Amino acid sequence: MTGRAFLDVDASLTGRRWVGPTAEEDRLAEAMAQQTRLPLALCHTLVRRGVAPQDAASFLAPALRDLLPDPLTLRDMGPAAARFLRALKTRETIAVFADYDVDGGTSAALLITWLRAMGHGATLYIPDRIDEGYGPNIPAMEALANSHRLILCVDCGTLSHDPIAAAVAKGADVVVLDHHLGAETLPPALAVVNPNRQDEDGSLGHLCAASVVFLMLVEANRQLRAEGVQGPDLMALLDLVALATVADVAPLIGVNRALVRQGLKVMARRERVGLRALADVARMDQAPNSYALGFLLGPRVNAGGRIGAADLGARLLCATDEAEAQALAARLDELNTERREIEMRVRDAAMAQAEARGLDAPLVWAAGEGWHPGVVGIVASRLKEATNRPAVVIGLEGGMGKGSGRSVTGVDLGACVHRLASEGLLVKGGGHRMAAGLTVEEGKLEAAMARLSDLLARQGAGSAGPADLKLDGLLMPSAADRALVERLEEAGPFGASAPAPRFAFAAMSLRARRVGETHLRVSFGDGTGPTLEAMAFGAFDGPLGPALMEAGHQRFHLAGRLELNTWNGSTKVQLRLEDAARA
């Protein structure tokens, strides 16, 4: 890394180098502030997003109507929507085969809710993660084909040649609505709508499956409107699309950003019975944001597919009865607690194994007998975050391993896993750039991981140390008021490929106290004005907590994200403290 570190922090308490705005970014932010009269801190954030001054107003108020693509730009969309509507009009039996994660559950809920509004029903089928694994399987598809004329495969199906062929042989039509990386050949479905088909241009490759389903419903409504028929209110469905987009870690760029932004407004109305019940058990006491979707609601919807009944999350999202929704939400909350306990045990074992193998390779991986397949993806995320490298975690049972992987920005894990499957090192595997799933024979495990590491290294994986902490600028405590935080939120929502703005506070004096086992609360200031409160979650899991607790009279540079914290009806500005360095 060339150039001077921000505030001269080459190695913070967490071992990271701080990187601030370049001289050019500073100049552009100053010019934007003068032209637009926006706060300089917000201008820094916009400049880092590549926003020009003339585009600032439209970026801060994205209009879905301007950003939503024409559904027919996706291949097979016309036939898919037409077949869907024919099943509706002729009252054919419809089955929805969905993946067991949030994206699959919300995709199913979108279709079922839309059909219900049109007076038609559908059978929901979600495979068991352990007994059936990911995606369509031959017995399930044959059984559905025996009693359904149309099967919609959502968030799955692009690689399911044999199961779809089995359903077609039984006389059913199959439509695939997916976003996972496609192979050179497609399954024998009536339509495969997928922005990541190899014959697509990739411009919509950032969409999750729920967004693909939403676009099909847009096209269905358009075809109905051409016949003089009013379709269901699609805007009311955007809370589901927003949840899927954030929980599936889709990049919050382009239309995704507009979908999530509008979806959060819909969710704030608390009109969907299932999401209202889930928000209550998650103790959400303020308006939903992307953090709530990704860390409060998403994991609970996922919990059923991970360690309980696979269809619990989708059933909750489709629920219309208050009592049923509350019961399902309570059960998912219990399962999520159980999932966290299982995850902790697997995480500790996986980290110890990965450390013994070495954390400086292009790929960090671990495998263990009996590791629950429902948590290996989450643990892979933890390893990736800790090492800034792609990570794969595999649970072994009966000589077979089922695993999940997570990648880092700029490294296409899904393509590499797909290649391993084509080379015969995996029983099966696929995914997308940032996440993948795989099944591997235990006897081929070492060879498969060595080959995967080699393929990832060719993309640059493993060349970086701990991730640099990128900062949008420097603030004084007196400038970090509620008005500024609310203006910064206009640049959101924040998430994958759109990180929340981070700011540094230089040479702060502080008082710190421990909260619970691992958290730290800090009050800090520069001695000349008001103090700010900061919260560092998990600070005692690393060096941050002990160092700040022993600060005494020593001053520290602090870095993190500003947020509004509501407690007992009072709202205050708080710093989500992520790093610190001795001044």
C-alpha cells in the first residue's frame, strides 16, 4: 500500500491500516458541497460512491420507476409470465418449489401472496436441508408433477437438469426463477429466467431471486392490464423483496438500492402479519433498516431452514392469521437461539482448525464430522470476516461432506466451485460470486480444497492482509448531531457493495465500561465541547476492549459508523465503534 495512512494509523488496535479520502476525493467533496449545499461529510460519502454533483439529488432520492428494468430484458421472461397467467386463468394446480433460505422463502411468499390476491392458491414445497439438500430432487419433483400442472422453482433449479426432466416427463410444465450461476446448458424447463444465465449480459446479475420473481409479477400485471384486468398491488410486496435482497447479501447498487429503500418504507407500515410478528419477537423498537433485515429478521426467517422445519419461514411470510403468525415467529425465535449455540461450537472448532492449517492461504477452510449443515454457511462468513479471504466450511457425515463458502469482494467463488464440479472433484456445487454451496466425497476433500485454493489465487485471493479500514473523513464530536446522521442516511440503505460511511474522531479522551461479557460502552470527547457515546459490540473478543478499558489519560483515535440509538423513547446519536488507535 502506497501513500500515508489516515491519521498515520498503519496498524490499529485490530491490526488494520486506516485509509482516508485521497486528495482528489477531498477536492471533489469540497466542490460538491459548494455546488449542492450538502454537508461536507455527506459529500465525501457521495464521492466515494462515484456520484457526480449533478446526480446527487437523484441519488439521494432514488425513484424505483426510473431504475426498474423492463422485465422482458431477461430471457424467457415473456413465456414465463404468460404460462403463469394461463395457470391462473384456467385454474390449474400450481406448486412453488423454493430454496430453504430467506431468498427462497420470500420468493415463494411473493408468488403465493400474489396468487391469493387473485383468488387462486398454490402448494408450497421446501426441501429439507439435511434429508434432501439444496434444490429440486427427482422424488419431490415427480410427486409434485403427479398433482400439479405448473411447478415454479424459485431461488433454485438452474442446474437441476434431471429433476426437472423427471417432472416434465410426468406432464408438468416447469418455470425456473433463479439467480444462481448457470451452466452452458439449461434444464428442460418451459422457461429459465435468470440474470446469471451464461447467455445473459450480466447487467442484472446483482438481482436476488426475489427480485427476479418480482419482475415476473411486474410483467404478469402488465399483461393483465393489456387485457383490462387490474392485478395486485406490487408496491405492497416490496417489503419481501427488501428482506431477500439484504439477507442474501445482494449488492445495494442500482435497482437493488431502490427496491430496498422502498421496501423499508412498506415494512415500516407493519401491514404484513408475519413480519410484524417477527419484528415483535426480535424486539425491534424503531423503524426497520438494512441492519434489522440482515441481523434481526433474516436470521430468524432462516432458522427454520437451518435447524428446524424447512418451510417455517416461508409459511410465516405468507401468514394472514395473527395467532398463527405469532406462533410461527415464536418458534423461529427459539430455533434461532438454538442455531446460535450450535454455530458457536462449530465456529470455535472451525477457527482452531483453520488456524492450524494457516490463515495466509488464498482459501481458508475447515471440515468436521457432525458439523450441522445448517450453520456451516454462517461459520464460513465468520472465517471470511476474520481473515479477509474466501472461506469454506464443511460438515462431514457418512463419508460425504456438505459445505458452504463465502467470498470477498473481487473474487468469484461461485464460478470456481462450479468449475470444480465440472472437473469431477465435487459431487455437485454452484452459487454466485459471493456465496456457494458444495457436496464433496470425503476422500476427495483435500484435493478439492487444494484445487479451489489454486483457482481463487488466480483471482487475487490471499494477496491482502487484514482488510484496510476505509474512512470517509474526520469529524469533531460537536458536528456529529442528529441532523447530520439523518442526512447521511439519505445515502443509504447500506450493505453489500455500499458500506455505511465511517468517520474518524482524532485524539479523543474517553471513559469506558464493560457491558455484559463482550461489549464495551465508551463516552468520548475532545475536551472542548459535548461528548458522544459509542458502543463496541464484541470488543472483548479481541484487543479493542482491553486496550480501551485501560486507556487512563491516554488519547485514542476512534473510528466507526454514526447511528441513531432509540431507548425508552429518547433518540441520541451513537458511534458504532469499530476500531481505535493510540494517538
